[in-house]
Amino acid sequence: MMSAKSHATKSKSVKPSQPVKPVESIEPAVTASATASDDGIFSARFDRHRDELESLFRMLYGESAELNEFERAMADAYADRPADLKALDIAREQDPQWYKRGDMFGMTMYTDLFAGDLKKLAGKIDYLKEQKLTYLHLMPLLQMPHPDNDGGYAIEDFDAVDPRIGTNEDLAALTKKLREAGISLCLDFVMNHTASSHRWAKAAEAGDPKYQDYYFCYDDRTVPDQYDAQVPQVFPNTAPGNFTYNEKMGKWVMTQFYPFQWDLNYRNPKVFVAMMSSVLHLANLGVEVFRLDAVPYIWKQLGTNCRNLPQVHTIVRMMRMMLEIVCPAVVLKGEVVMSPKELAAYFGTPERPECHMLYNVSIMVNLWSALANGDTRLLKAQIDKLDALPENCWFVNYLRCHDDIGWGLDEDEEVRLAIDPLKHKEFLYHFYEGAEPGSWAMGELYNYDEASKDARSCGTTASLCGVEKAIITHDKPAYEKAIGRDLLMHRAMAFLRGFPMLNCGDEIGQLNGWEYKEDPDRVEDSRNLHRSPFDWNKADERHTEGTLQSRLWEGMEGLREMRSDPCFAPDAWVTTWDTHDDGVLAVVRKQGERTIVGLFNFADRDATATMDSTVDATLPAEPVALTPYEYKVIVTHE
């Protein structure tokens, strides 16, 4: 296969949709309880959503017979759903705010790096319970090619666990044990593409026109060039272009991410129904949260940039209704790496909701920016924009995950603050690779592009906060400051609207895994710097007083205790406040008559937070002094 790709935005011609009949004039595609059990629950849920669901389906696909297949798949999934999961569905219908409670505390990890496989992970649940986790996000574990799988995001079977990690039975057994421990399992659902080794792709490659229509395949460069004229490149350095020429098929195929990831054609209703059937299959194995990977990209249309198109929201809305019909215990978490103005749409509206929550990518980026600069103005502005979103908007807050840090800051706000966006971005990624004067960080660049001067950053939280460099240089004062930065970042992240999620290893200060450079299968991807095996020997030191592991472990325990305050209730009012010091972020939380204030000094200097208590008498009346990287949580009104 040639790795020739190009730019971005036009697609193969599509047959015009057939005229949509009025909903009331069309016979129901399938009797709601046709294959479901006759307890009446499925039928009642289905009837609540039928009109809207069928109307949206027809809006995308016209009078397609696949509507009947979609509704049958839902009925079959409900009939097959285990009794304990049906009981969980009913309980959560009575407690729809369950994922917003203050005691929600998450962690993300790779199964193989943490424990080896699913069976061994099930034996490590006591470690997770010790941290009072309620949410566990396992990185992609479905069947994938080896070694080229983009960290598991190239999937060749959406219905089967990768044999190296376990079996479907192992997954179901693990989710059951996790539920007994009060932990909900989240899995990625990679909607945008399949692996080039997926059976659909292999059939397309062999010349089957049915399966070529599952993807975007073209005989020549005419249409790909039209797309490339408008669609941005995802990885311009490591995987340039948006199309790859397949020699066996003799066609160009859309591959926006990597050549071995073929973009799915959601304009084909067979693709939609097949993918939704896989979601329901995984839900019946006990998955309670689906992270929708790269969801803004899933609908392609010539003449657009193929991002955030209205049809994306139609699909996500149908997914939400599908879950509410079949398995309402299950929630959707969107990965939307877009500007704040694009985020609200992915929650839908209170009347027609889409995602339950989103990854808080923009706050993550702004936290790291504030730490490098000692300046919280961009961070505060970003928090204010997110806090202004409707009440149905909820976030998973985090510092690090499996991915890089992409420096997508609010350029308009930077200009307003007299910050040069390009110079600021260059400063940040050079700072976190340790190349700027005064930098404490040890990290690496990812996807550096010489032409645009764009780059992303890799590294673990502890290493980016300076712990690794301080250990290497035997610099005790720098070591203490590095731990202070680490705890400050975690505490600030956990104080914001939403709930916190740790990257596995952050709770013990795991450092970068530079050994990836010795592995020929991993050396080309610098994200492997923070994708290293969990160090169980270091984890054992969490009980030894004074160690790095003990101090961070206790810090995470303090974080959880902080979130037990009533002001972390789902309906708490959250806002920022001016401190008259750009180095200090102030966040105010109110619930009933109770007010707490979080003060976070991102500057490497002493600072004083002075709040306008004359505007709000519940705020501190006197200035509050903070040392470098200190945080304080103050109860100001009860």
C-alpha cells in the first residue's frame, strides 16, 4: 500500500435522499416488543422516542429498510441484556445525576500496561478500591492489528476483545466485579474508522462494491483533491494528507488519521446500524460509559471541512435515544477536541440531549499553559466560558491521558491579552520539552511540523511538573517545588465543574518511560513516553512515609476529601473570581447557604489574593497570602 495522502474536503457523489414521508403516514418499522421480552419496559421506552428516532433516521437515510434492522437490533439487545444490568438501568433511571455526584473519581489506563490482561486486572481491583475509584476508563482493548494500531485506535473487530488482552467472557467478568466494587467501566468506541485489516476493509480491498461503500473509495484523485482543498490534516507530519492509495483495490481511500485507519462512510445506513449494534453488544457485556473517539469527524461532505457537521449531532442524538431505550444505565462521553464555541452543541439540549459529558480538553491545555507562564488569565477566561454553558453540560477533568497535549488555546483571547498566539505556542511546547531557559520539565515533542511551527507535547504529569529533572539533578528545593506543582495541578483540576480523572501512575508520581526508544515497534511515536508499564515496586512505596509515592497518594486522598464537601453537589453554582494577581486563580463554589473558595497560586513566587468581598459578602474579607504553588480551600460562609 502506498502511503500517499493529500489535503482535505470533498467526497464521493451520493444519491439524493428520497423524499421523507410524514412520520404519521409510515407504518412502524418493527413492533417495539417484536423480539424483546414482554415486560413492557422496552415498549414503553421505545414509544417515548419512536417518532423522533424514526424521523431523524429518515432525515439521514430516506426510506431505507435499515430502519427496520436498527429497531430489531435494539429489541434483540434488550432481550439479551442480563438481568443485573436491567436492574441497574432501572436504578439509574431513578438517579439520572449519578455521574455528576461529588464522589465521582476516575482513572484511565491501558490494561496491558497496568496488569497484563483482563483477568489479571480483575485481581487488582483492591488497588482501585483503595483509591475510592468510581470510574475506570480502559484504553482500547478490542481486537486490533499488531504492531500498527495507533495505541488500540485501529480496530479490526468491534465485537471481540483482543486475544492478547483476554476474551469477551473476561470483559464481562471484569465489569461484574467492578460493579460490585462501585466502579463503572468506560471503553472507547472508535466511531470514525476501522483498521485496514477489518473484515469490511478486506472485502473492499478484494473488490466487493458493497463494502467499498462502507468507506470512501475513489478511482482517481478528482474527488480526493476536492476534499483536500478544504479538510485540514490531522497529522500533517507523521501521516500527511487525508487519502491513501491502496494498490490491491486500485483506489484511493479516505484515511484522515493514519493509512491503516480507513474512515467509515456514515452516509451508508448499513454502517450506522452495524456500528450501533456493536455499541449495544458491548453495553450488554457491562460497559457503562462509551467515550466517542473523534466524534466531530464522523460525517463527511464535500464543500465543508468535515468537522462538526449537523449530521454528526443527528447521529449522536440517535445514539442517546438508543441507549435510553435499551440500556439507560449507559452514558456517552464525547471526545471533542474543538474550540469552546463548538462544545455546547455536543450536549444537545435538555429536551433533546446528546452526550452526557465531554472530555475537558481545553481546561487541561490551559492548566499546563498557566503553570508554565505563572499567568492564570487565559485559564480563567476559559473556565468562565465553560461555566457559562447550560446546566446540562458536564465535564471529565484531567491533566494527562494516553494522548499528547495539543496546544489549542483561544487565540482571540490571547490577542485580547496582547499574547502572540504562535510565539506562545512555541514557548509552551519548547518549555515542556525542557528547551526553554528556566524550564523544569522533561518531555518530548509530538508531531512537530516545520511549516506551520505546530507541535504537541508528551510526558507524564510528574515529569512535566519537574519531578524527574529534580531527581536527576539531586536538587532538593526543586524537588519540593515539583511536588507542589503536581499537587496544585491536581487540586485545581478537581475543583472545577465536572469530576476528576487521573492518568494511571499519576497517583504515585510515575516518571517518563524513556525505554520506549529501544523498542522498534514503539520508537516512532513519542506518546509512548507516557505509555509505560505501571511500576508496582514504586506503588508499594505509597505506604512508606515521606516517599514521593506516599506524598502524592496522600494528596489524592486529600483531593477526594475536598470533593466530599456539599459544594460539590451536581447543582452547585461554580464561578471564578478576580484575585488582583494574575498568578492566582480563584474558584468559588456555592450550595445553599454554604460557600467555599479555592485559591491556587500558579506562580513561582509569593502571591496575595485580594477578593472583592464588597461585591459578595460570602468571600474572604482580608487578603490571603500564598507561597509558590500553594493552594488553599477556604470555607467562607455557612
